[in-house]
Amino acid sequence: MLPASIQITGEMLSAAEVQDICESLKEDGVRLLSVRGCQLSDRDFGRICRSVAESHSLAQLNLNLGVVSCINRTRQLADALKSNRSLQTLFLHGCPLLDAGLVTLNVALSTHPALVSLDLGDCMLGDEALALICGMLPPDGAKSGLRELTLSANPGISFKGWSRLSIAVAHSSQLRVLNLDYNPLGDQIAGMLAVAVASSRTLEVLDLEGTGLSNQSAQVFLDMVENYPTSLRVLVLAENNISPELQQQICDLLSEGEEDDREAPPLRTGPTSRSVLVPIRDKYQPISDKYQPPTWLPHSNSAPQTLMLTSGLGESLLGETEM
């Protein structure tokens, strides 16, 4: 039997339900486990972590919306990740980790042999945490690192922190997707990110929705895509003070290479597309309902280049994991 998915949202988990989850994990019967927004006792959280440590089938773990609610749970999760060898995607969006939580998780995250996608959006992170995250984006020729990173809505990160991230992105040999939506970046930081994108040979998706950008930033990105070869396929600029005309110009330029991209052979790195789960990402929404219904954004190498002008990256799953 193929491993299944367990997806529970916003419920109070009983001891019996937790026991069923743990047994399925230990029997390698679960490929995706999502308990986003669920309430459970500290004892039961520890039981799930110990089962995650023993699982050889679990590829995606979603603990979004406050499931990792204290430093003790962070330690338990770190211990589980040190033993687990199968997890590819970890979601901690909306968990109050703080910098201390990232310090606790750092060794487990940075040394995990399979982890390629990490969501740390809305985790109340600062510069200390971001410095550790940059270590998970190793430069060319170094060890493998993250392919998808979400840092949405972490306003405690300073200009210095974002500068450091820009340098890491420019030299990362793995990163494909970077979500920075709803951080107060402004035009200056966006300019540094444009330089990082121009330098990167791998970055395909950059989400800058609601980051305080103006036409100045858009002009920089326009100059970049017009004059320099780049791997960028998707640029999200919604909810910024950018003119529709500039957005359309960027969109047109990103679309010019569509036929060449479709004809080119796919870039093969690491696990094949069938073995990697498309992530579930909680899209930060500061005004309307924060978490939107599932929609799909393709991240494959054959995807056409696109400028996203509206919000809603939302959640997605491979069909093989849907129940």
C-alpha cells in the first residue's frame, strides 16, 4: 500500500486520534501529515515527534498556525528532525518561534539530509535567526541546501538581516523559490534583492507581495529582466504602489523566453518531480481572511515565466497525496 496523507485543520486532537497518527507514522503509512492549527497536549505533541523520528515515509510535515507553541515543543521537534531522514518539506508558518527557537532548531534543520522546503513565515524572527537561515543556503560547490524558503511577515528582521540574505541568495546553488511577502522591505532592500536575482542561476520564483515597493523598485526589476539573463519565471508584485504599465512591461519580458524554456531539457537536480511533494503554503493576508482556499502555483522547470499581479499563491498538493 502506498503511504497516505493525514490532514486535520483547527481541531482538538484526542489521545486516541494521536495514537492512530503515531501508529501510522511508525508503520511508514504516512507521506503527508498536516495538523495545522490543531490543539493537542504537550504529551501528545511529544508522542507525534517521537513517531516522526521513527518514520521512513514522511515527506511533508505541516505544523502551521501555532502548533509549535513553546520552546519545549521546539526542542522536541528538533530531536525528531535529528533522527528523521525522510522529511523534505516542513511548515512552521505562524508558530511563535522567535530567534531562540531557530537557535534550537538550527542544527537539526541545517544537517537534515533530505529537507529542501522550509516555511518560517510569521514566526517572529529577527536578524539572529536570519543569519542561521542563510547558512541553509550554501554557495556553489558546497553541500546541498534549501530549494524553497518562505519568510513572509517577519517584520523584526532589519536592513542588515535582509542584506545578508540577499548575499546568500546570490550565491546559493539550490534555491528555486523565495517568498518574502508582507515584510516591510521598501525600495532599497528590493534593489539588493534584484542584484541577488540577477546573480542567481537557480531562483525561479520571488514573492514580494505587500512589501512597500514603488515604481522605483519596479524599474530596477524591469532593467534586470530586460538586460540580463535570469532564471526568474514568477515575480509577485501585488499590493504594492507600482503602476500597471510597469507591471505589464515586466510581465511581457518574463514571457519572452517561454518557448525557449519549453524546448530546453529540464534541469535535473536531486529527487525527481514524482518524489517531491508540492508544498502547502499559508499565504499571509493582513487585511482579509488570512488563509485562503487552496490554489496551485506550478514550480516545475517547464513553467512559463509569469508576473503575478494578484494575491493567492495559497495551498497545493500533489494529486497522489490527496484523500
